[in-house]
Amino acid sequence: MSRIHRRRIVSALLVVAVISGEAVLTSFASPRGSAPPPTPVPPHGSLSPFPRSLRTPADPTVAPALSARSALLADLATGDVMDEKAADEPVPIASLTKLMTALIAMKRTQPSDTVTVDARAVFRRRDYGWSSTIGLKAGERINVENLLYAMMLGSANDAALALAIDIAGSEPAFVRLMNAQASRPRGSGRSRPHRGVIAASRTGTPSSGCTRAPSGPRPDRRPARDRV
């Protein structure tokens, strides 16, 4: 066999060896089971991993079910009523009375004025409304600003009573101030003769609801239910 023919055979064997080595390395480098696992299918599920239907939101034109006794949803800019439930029915206003208490207090006092807490403004543990107080004590001195914060942020009944008694001398006298303010012609067009106390009745009688009253020389022409 000639030398040239022998070299060709050796070269061919080397090429085959290199190709075989690369194939072996590739087989070792590829992990077993590289194919993605099958998508699990529940007993009553779909073979497709993608949902066939989507849950759409409820019809927005249908009014939601309201558990509240009464409700009103209106556009304050236009006066348009978008939804309502027993909107003309008088209802107890509860701690909304504190808004009127704050309005009168800000008109008749200064934030830096000091109030001496009257004994009539102190709630005992078993008093109705005691759970919503800041624990004021008779003779305690506190300024109007802090009482307003306690009343408006913490819904403190004792803070409301302390302000009321300091301003009007007694709780009934302050109630008269509130009713006079509510029945002013430039008011909302509805006054609310209040039979209860500033925050909540200690005898358990809830604050009274609102009743219709003449709106005065400048009538409010919006729907009556929008004037509470």
C-alpha cells in the first residue's frame, strides 16, 4: 500500500472519530426528557390550557342591591340624581349632628379659646354613647381646637357636649341654636327639629330625623331629596 493511500485512510478515520465524538458529547449534554411535560387536565376540564370563556362584569345599568334603609347618589355639579332609595323618608341623622355642632362652634368661638369641661358633659361607663368618648373629666380645661379634633375625627360625644354647653350654657339651648341654623332661608330647604342631644341621647332615644319646612324667600329648586 502506498504511503499516500495510507495517509488518506488515516485522515478519513480521524474525521469519523471527530464526528462521532461530537455526537457523543451532544447526547451527554442534552438532558433526558427535555420535552415539556404534558399539561395536566382535570377530570372534567378542557383539553385546552386556555380558557374558552371569560367572566364578564355585571350589567352596569342595573342598580345594585342596597342594604341601607335609604340612600341617594347625585351629581353635585348638576343636581342630577343617579340612584336613590327612600330618599324622601326622614331618618335619624346620628353623629351627623356633630357637623352642625362644629359649624356653630367655629362661628362662635376661636380655636385657642379654653373650655372648662362641665360635669354634664362627662359620660359614665354605663351611659348611652360612652363608647365614643375621649374620657373628659369635670373641671378639665381644653381648647376649642382639640375638642373639635376629638369630635370630628374621633366622633367624641363628650367633646361635642363640652362645646355645646360652653357655647350655649346648656344642651337644650344649643339644640335650639342648631335648629335655628338649619331653618335659615339660605339653608338647605329642610330643617330638622332636633329632639335628642348633641351626640346621642343618654336615655336611648335616637336623634330625630328631618322634617320638611318652608325654604324661605330663596327656595331651593332642586329635588326635595337632594336638599337634606
